[in-house]
Amino acid sequence: MDTQNLIDMANRIGDFFESMPDHEEALAGVADHIRRFWEPRMRRALLAALDEAPDANGIVLSDFVREALVGHREELTPAAASTA
């Protein structure tokens, strides 16, 4: 998984939603977009990057995207795969 590409994509999503007048709605929009359109392994990799040093991958999450991920982490975290 190319973490730098995921961070870049998340930042572009954040750029779109950040222009919304309602800050909380914009944060929810980022999280909802990522939850709905990114597969679980992409979300896991992005959340893992969030937990690393801010500049560990060369491309840094924007403050706005970081706020969205932190505030909506529970809904963004994929459910554990069942072993049934």
C-alpha cells in the first residue's frame, strides 16, 4: 500500500470539503467519503499513518484531514474480519 499516495488523496478530499461553511459538517464529509469509498485496507493504512510521526512518509496529512480522522476514527476503523 502506497502510504504517500493515500495521504495525498486524503488531503485532496480534505481540500474539497474544507471549503464548506459548516466546519463540523465538512469534517464529517471527509470521514464519510473515506468510509464509503475506500476499502478497509486503505483505511487501515491511513489510520496507521496518522499514528506515525507527522512527517515519517514525506507527505504530511493536512491539519484539517488529521482533525477529521481523529474525530471520526471509530467509524473509519474497519471491523475485524470474521474467521467463520
